[in-house]
Amino acid sequence: MPTFCRHGRLEANCPICSKKEQVAPAARTGGRRPATTARSTAGRRPATKAGDLHVRHMARAQDDGYDNWAVPGLRATVEAQRLADEIAFAAARLAQLESDPPGLYAAAAAAGGEEGLWLAFLIAYLAPVEGDEPFAGIAAARTAWATGELPDLEGVPLGPRTGHDPARGLATLTAYRARAQRAGSQAAALAAGEASLNPQRRFDRAFERLSLPGLRRAPRYEFLVVAGRLGLLDVTPSSLLLAADPTDPTVVAAKRILGIGDAINLQRRASELASEAAVPVAALDLGFLNWARPEDDRITAGSASPADPATHERLASVLGIA
């Protein structure tokens, strides 16, 4: 005998109820993907390419109950102690750049103008290597801005924060020169002549204008920080500009330390930490990065300046480890 469904139709003719009868109940999997599915998709996974994101699981220290408002992501005293060490070192490096710049930084400061900016950009782009001669490769490859020539980067050793991708060749440097030529000079391209901007806004504007092919957050930020410290540009960062690149190692470390992933709140918490400890916010850029690296693998960026004890003491006080 024919039966009618709740929609007032014969069940066999109802486009809704007839489909329900045809669908078999799904097997329970316990929240895990069936092994057959995993095997079938594995064969279709595309090969890894150069430049793909690699996720590295970083070891965490044993939770000992450490808790501090400034760094809510930390759960171990030893992590806070390490953070104080790294920020203090980074702050000392910034002070050295301003008072007694090491290596090629001194040459950039002495040259000034377009030549100084070009050399500072090359240093940030290639990055000093770690070792006895951090600037040797950059010094050998550098060219003068006035010649219009691009450096030959074949075989040039690259530092840990380099922005150069050999696969892209000289595309980034070509784009940098082209933008400067359109603006009339490097300084003009970096908003140096915009008198209405204060040093903080000028930093942000210059950072935006450095959004060039292949040039990621780290070398852009480093270049402007160095140019400001060497007196080549009147720029000062007011934040870490963490929203520019979510995969940047400093950004990843900041999320762990500050215990939040939202870019706006990350900026706020980083600024609060820098303000409370009376250190430049730019010190957190290298400080956060080195904190996330092995202790014996600190990036010095060409500096051997020891940390200032007073700075370290302030950091320790803010972090509750004094």
C-alpha cells in the first residue's frame, strides 16, 4: 500500500524523502581519516617546491608554572630568561649601529646619501653571515649606485636573514633600482622628502613602498631600521609590522611569546613589552627571532656588542625573573 511522506507526496515520488532512503548511514571513523583515504591522497600530493612553507616544531621548556602578563605565551622561567638575554643583545646591537657601526655598516654611514642607502640595502638584502668575516661576501659583490650596475651574486654567501632567492636572480634588485629611478632617488622613493610625516609614519610609508617582488618582511624591516640608526633616513619604527608576513619567523615567535595570533593584538602587546622595558620596539624583531632559535645559533648580524646590564635588568624586572 502506498505511503505518503510528511510533505504530502508519495514517498517514492518525493525528491527529499526518496533520497534519504537511498543514502546509507555513514560509518563511524572515530574522528580519524580512514587509512584507505590517506593512502589514496598521498599518491596525488604535489611535489615540494623551493620556497614552500616548511613547518618546524620547536621544542618547549618544561612548564614550571611561570606566568607573566607581558608574555602570556611563556610557561617556563628558563624561556623568560632566554628572552631577556636575546632582547638585551638586540638592543645593544641597535645602540652600536648608532654609536659605532661595525664592518660595512660604518662604510654605509660614512658614504651617506644614495651610496650609503644602496650599501645599507645590499647588507640587509644579502645579510651578514655568521663567523669571523660577516661582511666579506657583501663587500666583494657590492657595486656603486652611481654606476647603475647590479652586483654579481653568483656564489655570494648569504646570511640567515637574507632576502635573496637565487632562483629569482636579480629581479628584486632590478625592481628596487627601477622604483628609485621613477621617484628620482632612493630617498624620495622611501618618503624621505615628505615633510608632513613624522619618523614613525615615514617608516611605515617606506616599508609599504619596499613591497617589491621577492622582498619579504625581514629584509625590508631590517633595512629601514639600519638606515635610521646610521642616519641615512629619518625613520623610526613604532611597531614590528607583524601583519606584513604571517610566515615570517619573527612573527611566528611573537605569537608563541605573546600568546595570541591576532596581528593587531600582537602589535599592541609587543609595544607594551618594549615600552615597559624601555627598549626600542625594533629590538624585539631580532630578539624574538633569536629566542626561537637554538641557544648556540644566535644571529648576530655582524655585531659583537655585549648586552647593557641595565637594559637586561629592566627586562628581567618586567618579565618577573629579577
